[in-house]
Amino acid sequence: MRIRLIVAALALGMAMTPAFAANKPVRIPDAAMTQAATLREQALTSDLAYRITESITTEVGPRMAGSEGDARAVAWAQAKFKSLGYDRVWTEPVTFPKWERRSERAEVLGRHAQPLVLTALGGSPGGTVEGEVVRFTDLASLEAAPAGSLAGKIVFVDFKMERKRGGDDYGFGSRIRSRGPTTAAAKGAVGYLMQSAGTDSHRMPHTGITRFDEGVKPIPAAALSAPDSRQLSRLVAMGPQRVRLALDCGWDGEATSYNVIGEVRGSSKPDEVVLIGGHLDSWDLGTGAIDDGAGLGITMAAGAMIAKLPKRPARTIRVVAFANEEQGLYGGRAYAAKYEKDVGKHQIAAESDFGAGRIYGYASSLPESAREADEQILQALAPLGIQRLEGRGEGPGPDIGPFAQRGLAWASLAQDGTDYFDLHHTPDDTFDKVDPAAIQQNAAAYAVFAYLAASADGSFGSRPVAPATPAR
């Protein structure tokens, strides 16, 4: 899924690089602006993005990285690109550790014995553990627990995310998921439970990846559905509670999947690229409709609609279905490593990985020399209800983040994610949650953006830079 706040800070410095100031002014030809207006109206009447999303969620379904479904998704993407009329389609291998889920259960023991609905976090080891529950309200309070104070205990963090259009609270929820288990294990805990990183009230837990620091022995880690988390909180408030947690899951060697790439070749500058896309994999609980079948439907449809124009834009439109985003941005990192020397040939990139809610905002990293072109793009997007995002800290999507660190110019087409975390990483992430009208608006926006970026006279400023050293 798309977490702009994780990668935004890594790319913000790019637009401030002095070298960009030397670029000559960039604008988009009037003819291209006229064509973009026609493209926008045509896209708003097309159900292609909706049908592509229906296709992958129905014909492939769940496609966790390294699974049989993932392999079928790669074949599906190749065939779909070809059927949509893309000029060139190919794959690039991406290798990663393989994690498997087999079974999971938990129960409160003793006087108030009852089952708990949960799901293992990706990266959790298997095992059956039993212990007294120690409740924390957030990650900071867990981090403040004295060393060794949690020996033999099961840690429980019951932070509740709130609905926000930009999904802001996920920054807290995802850190509780990613850092909580290793923090608990380092302090002696034998197991870890958290309230799912989500905003729904359904009895559907949210999975997602976690990591254990080197030297820390991994412990079984799982997410409770929101009602079960609140139930456990009430029980703990009544007095000490013991829970048994039994997970059958874990890492199982390595797997290889593929970035699947389709191109609509440019008319006069085919070696220069405008990159759009989403990720091909999903978690295994639902059918990956909002995360990220919709992103593929939106961007694949946008490229296909541009391919059918009477005159192609100058630059090539490249659509990437990235491998294994969910467990560590493996496809995005592989793409960045492979094309690092070609960053200057990439005009700009934008990624759709935040569901299928209507796009309401636009932001970019473009330098001052491309300000006019940036305003022209926004002008063409405005009839879709899209406004400039000012001071929101927007950044590149997750899979283009590693390339943005290396100097790639990016744009953000911000979707309304008010209900995104009701569905994210749950069994409820299914095709019926996709709004046909909203996904049409998304496809229209991506088609307009990609077409105009590919038509601009001048560079948007992508050029090699040394990636910043992550803060410790």
C-alpha cells in the first residue's frame, strides 16, 4: 500500500537541488493541452480500469508474494498488457525471502475463556505460546518498559487508528506493527498482539509485514480484529488475563517473482520514459482489490487509452506492475537498482497504491524551471475536482520511492482514503468495494497526467543524486 510519509522525506530534497535551477523553462504545447481535454472526457466514459480490476481479482484472486497466485498474476499481467495493445511487454526477476501462512488461533484462558479472532503478521515465526497479557496503549509506552520486565509475558498494544482522508494515522499503526514485535521480544516477551492497523469495527483482522532486529529472537506476532482487541482491553481492565497464541507460519527459503512492464512507445523521444504503475502482489486474506488491483487497473487503463490516441505523445509511457511491495518494496528496489544509470531518461513517475477513492489533490517534486508545465498539468486535472496540495508533505508512492531517492522526479495524485483502512490487508478487500465512477475518475487523471508529462517540451529534472543516508 501507499505510505507517502515513509518516503516523502527521502525525496523532498531533490526539488531543492541547485542543479535544477539551471534547467530551461518547461511548458506543454497547446495542442497537447487540447488533446488532454479530449482524453479526459473519453476516459470518464470508459469502464476499462474497473474491468481490469475485476479481471485480476476474479481470475487470480489472492497473490501473496512467492505463492502460486503470485505466479498466475505475473502471467495475467503479461497477457493483459498484450491484450490492451501495449507495444512492448517484458518481465524482470525479483528475488526475496518467502513467508507462508498456514493456520492461526488464539484464546483467552481461565474464568473468561473465549476465542479471539486474529491473523498472523507477515514475518512472524510459528509457535504456540501462553502467558499473562501486559497491555500498552502505544509504541512509546512499550519502548519505555524496563529491560527484562516483560519476561514470559504476551504484549498487547491496543492503539486505535482514526479515519482520515490522507490515512495519516497509519504512520502510527504501521510502526506498532513493524517495531512492536521486535521491541517486545527484546524485553523478554514470548508473544505479541496488537489491535489491527485499521479503522473498521468489523471482526476482520488486518495483516501486514513486521521485522525483527538482528540478534533478537523472533516471537509469534499477530493482529486482533478491532472488536476482539476492545474485548481483550475490557478483560485486562478487570484483572490479569492469560492468553494462548498458536501460529503455524514462517519463512521458507527464497522465491522469485517478476516486475511486469508494458510500454506505449513515444512518437519522437521513445527512449525517454514517463513511469506509472502499482504493485502486482497482495496479501492472502482478501482478493487484493483496493490494495492494489485498483492501482493496476487505473494505470494499465491509462496507458491503454493513450495508446489508442490518433497521435502518440513524444515520450514513452511505461506501466510497471511491481513485484512484492507488501513485504519490503522488493520490486521497487529492484527497478531502481536496474535503472539507476538511466534516471535522467525518466521524465517523471507516479504510483497508484491507495485504493480507488476519488483523487482530490496533486503535488510534485518538479523544479521551478518546470513550474509552468506543472501548472498546466494541474489545469487539465482541475475539471476532475483535483486541487494542488500545499504543505501536506506529499511524496512518491512506495515502489517509486527508492528511485526518487536516486533523483527521479515524482508526482502524487492523492486519493481519498477515508475508508481505505477499513479494508486494507483484510479478508474484506474484495472487488465489490470498488466504486465504478471513482475508479473512472482515477484513470482519467492518470491518463491526463501521463500524456501531458510525456508531451512536455523540456525536462522535469530527473538526474542522478546520491541517496541520503537514513537517520539512525
